[in-house]
Amino acid sequence: MRRSSLAFLLVLAILAPALARAAEVKVAVAANFTEPAKEIAARFKARTGDEAVLSFGSSGQFYAQIANGAPFEVFLSADAERPQKAEAEGLAVAGSRFTYARGRLALWSPTPRRVDAGGRVLASGRFDKLAIADPKLAPYGAAAVETLRGLGVYDRLKPKLVTGTSVTQAYQFVQSGAAELGFVALSQIVDDRSGSRWIVPETRHAPIDQQAVLLKPGAKDRAARAFLDFLKGSEARAIIRRYGYEAP
């Protein structure tokens, strides 16, 4: 009995410092990055013991929350504009901003052969509803509108648009059948080969440079800085690329 107690105390003494060091970091994550962020967070916890507590939504909504005092420590935006603005307005730590991924836009339908490889279905107009993310809140929505304008079909298709608050909601509109096709993030369909898609050439819209930034609540937080360092590392970059992003 005494030996068992001593063994337990020894194990506790070994584990106690690691347990004491474990911490949480609150991360606001752009909706398009949901799946890779979950995988990166799991690897981060396995490597460090720290836990990244993830919240998902549109970059525009998150920025409004951050500006109003939401206690996020790290912001993974779907664009560069909002992290830059956070730095300029004193909401983020100067010099902490970096591009963690470059996103790709795709026109997608779960129906085979509905979307052709050149996106000519948009000009044909042979559909009732086209889903996009809100261009005021989500960079993927802004890229979708820019693509439609460049193709000269925006005004004609505007009555057919179904707008979601985020690219995740746009994807859900298509997946549920509320829209026959929609502009989504390539990362959302990278493993789905059952439907049809057009990966929009990057020349059709401004680059979707997704930037991360350390927010002021995380300025002195060891776990927050550790998470951003992990995001820059080779293990995270491999995950990012696997989901269809470019990883700087």
C-alpha cells in the first residue's frame, strides 16, 4: 500500500509541472478555415499540452466583436484587411501579423456535371439560385462578386443570389438544396469528388490572403504566442496545403 502511494506521488510530481503549464488560448477563426483549424488545434495540444479554444464565423462579424471587447487572444481572419485594421486601431500587437494561408474560391454543385470546368454555367443562367457569402462580411463573398462582375454576369444574376453570413453558410445553402450551386472555399470541398466544380482562377479576383494576428488580450499570454508559432511551422503548413490552400 505504501509503495503504491509513493508511486502515485512520484507520477504526480513528474506530471504536475506540465499540468501547471498547460493553458487555453481563445482563437477567432474565419469560417472557411474550420476543418484545418480543428486539425491544427489537435496537433498543437498534442505537442504542447495547451488547448486552442476555437470559435468560427465570418471575419467581419469577428472584427466587430473584437472592436467591442470580445476576449479573443488570436484572430485568424479570411483576409488581410481586418488584421491590418486591428493593428492600426490598437486592437492587436504591432508586428504580430502574418499570412498563414492563401485561399482559393470554387464554384460548386453537389450535382455531377452541373458546373463545367470553365464556369460557363454562370453565363447560361440555367439555375434558380446561386449561393455566395456576404461580400461585406466575408472575403470569399467579395471574391465571388468580383468574379461575377469580371465575367459580366453580376447584374443579370443578382436576383438569383442567396447570401449567407459566411462562406460556411453559403456552402450549407448548396449542400441542403436551397441553391443549386454556389461560390465556396476550395477547402470545403477538397475531398468531395461526388459533385462538380470550377476552381476559379486567381486572376479573376484579388488574392485571398488570410492573415493571423495576436490580439491585445493575448499580448502577454504564452499559449497565444505558442499557437501562432505553431501555425507558422512545417506541421501546420502541411495541414493547410492538404486542405487546398497555399501556405506561405
